Amino acid sequence: MMELQANPQARQAVSTAPGMMVVVVGPSGAGKDTLMGRAAHHFDGRADVHFARRVITRGEDAGGEDHVSVSEGIFETMERAGGFAVSWGAHGLKYGISAAVLQELAKGNIVIANGSRSVLDHFKAAFPRLTVINVTARPEVLAERLEARGRETREDILKRLERGSLTVQGDYDVITIDNSGTLDDATRQMIDALEAVLRH
């Protein structure tokens, strides 16, 4: 069960904002968190590039992305107060993109956020100027990386990958990055993609 809501005032404000929201999505094992971290380091100091930290109801020590950890109670308080441009729930957790990103978009900057393919339609409703970066890799590469985590058997992983699509479905402006090769190559693709967004 997944729910998402967009702050009505936030939606109205962002509809005319000149900036661009960039949502990075991809399956487990694709390496999107690593690539976003490397891109953030590359663009560090650029006033026109803003990497948003998601607000999530999970511990700071959970691993993965750099996020703001809050309790469910605090999250709900922030949500009621209009603190999120968009928020959603998935897999027992709640996620939010701070309404502060609207200030960056209003300046004409780009905002990069970690997202999910399953809620892209809601992101599009909240951020009309939206670019999607889909980080993926060949199924066998994903399976190898996920197997190394030790949480699932290779057979279970391959079955799950067969059931899911590695592409983005829908009418979106999509840039696909294949992270099957070296991390340096994928990092260059990510930086090039963001620089292309900046140029336009």
C-alpha cells in the first residue's frame, strides 16, 4: 500500500517556478545513492545545484542514502504544517521532500532528489518541470550486487528482477544511465546528465 500527497500551496507555487526538479530512480543494486553522492561532491559549491535530503522515518544508521531521520510523529506534524512539497509512504516508512526545495526552484536552480519509479506520476503532479534520471544495470549485474548483500538467494533475486521492469513507464523526460560497467564511467554519465539539464 502506497500513499502520496502533495501540499496544495506548494503545488501552486511550483507550477510557475523556472527551476527543474530532477528525480533519480532505479532498482536496488543499481547504485543510485553512490552516484548521487559522487555528483553532489562534483557540484559542491555550485549555487544553482541543490541536492535534497529526503526526510524518512527510519534511523540515521540504516545505511544507504544521506537522509534526515525523524519519528513518525514528527513526520506527521511536518506534513500537517505544509513542510513537504511532496510526501509518500512505502514499505512501512514515510518519505518527504522538504518544501524548502521550492525556494531553489523559484530561483531557477535545479534540485536533485532520490525518488521512486512507483510514484513518478505524483512527482509530475507536484513538479511540472521534471526530469527523471533512471539508473539501471544489466539484470545479471544487479543480481550479483544484491547477492553480495546476503539478504536473498540468487534464485529469488533473478525471479524478482524478471517480474519487474528496469525502464520508466509513462510520459516523462527520462535520461537513462547504465551502471553495469565501472563506477567512474557511470559517474561521468550522471554528471553529464545534470550538466545537460543545467544548460536547458
